[in-house]
Amino acid sequence: MSEAVAKAIDYMFEKQKLHRIMANYMPSNERSARLLHKLGFVVEGCAKKYLLINGRWEDHILSSLTNENWVS
């Protein structure tokens, strides 16, 4: 998964010229948290009752990664 997400990040920053990517995950999803941290994402906050999943409103951790080499 790490390799696939890293390639997606490269594509979005290099080909699509994005400056910022966001990724959200449920607080209980420790694997996603570790993966995003490993790839350089930083936690920005928590969205309470963000998505309705299986009939329950679930909180999500909000994280982002910015392209420090961005040029227009």
C-alpha cells in the first residue's frame, strides 16, 4: 500500500500540479494513520460525526500533505 500511495502522491503533485492533498481516516484505523505519517502527512484535526458508515456517524482524523516544490 505504501508504494501505491507514494506513486499516487507523485502523480498528483508532478502531473496534476496539486499543491495540497488531504487524507482522512477513522481514529480506530491505526494502519492508515501509520501509513500516512510515514508518507509525510500531518494531522490537522478531527471531524466529529464526519461520515455515515453502517448506520453510524463516524469521526475522522483529517491530515494533509503539501507539495513544497510547487510551481505554477
